[in-house]
Amino acid sequence: MKKLKIFFKIGFYFGNIILITLYLFPGSILGWFLYNDHLIQPQITRDFFISSNHVYAFILLASLGVFSFHNTKKINFLSVYLFLLSIFLELFHIITPNRVFEMGDLFGNIVGVILVILIYKIVIRYVKT
């Protein structure tokens, strides 16, 4: 169990580095690799009011964080960190070349974090009783 927790922590820290790199790169690294054009952003699924790519990215990062820090006192800090990260990374698109701040992306980030934290809180409440 200890090795699994270490695996999730490494994944969480590595996921942070990858996410921050993808967000702050002027253009799309994934579009550059997949389409040989950094101006094209790959789309996993269609957007519906909010950016689905952003929801998926923050669900993955928040899940790794919850698995890494569950049953510790750091879970509340993790929640605040993920919310602030989701806001600041999107705000950095204002000054990053070839990137644009979009409210749909910001809401996608926040929805991804909220879903994971909400599911975690529900599971913890009903598993403990």
C-alpha cells in the first residue's frame, strides 16, 4: 500500500509539471506533435458550454492528488491548491503568446476539481459511517 501511495504522489507531481508545461507553452505541444502545427489544439470530445479537455485534465490531476493525500491533513490544502492552480493557469493565457483566456476553459478546470473533491467527500462520509 505504501508503494502505491508513492506511485500516486510521483504521478501527481509529474502531472503538475506536465499540466503547467502544456498550459504555459505558447501554442499547443500536443498539436505540434500530432498535427505538426502548434496552432491546432487536439479535442478529445466536443465541448458543451465548458471545455471538455480542461475538465479531463483537472479530473486526472485532482484524482492523482486525492489518491496521494487521502487520509492526511493535506487534503484541504490540496483542494485550495487545485482551485488556485486552475484559476492562475487560465489567467496566464492572457499573457502567453498564441493562447487566449476563455471562461469556458476556466469553468472546465473548476468543474474537474469540484467533481473529484465532491466525490471524495461523499465517499469518505459514507465509508466512515
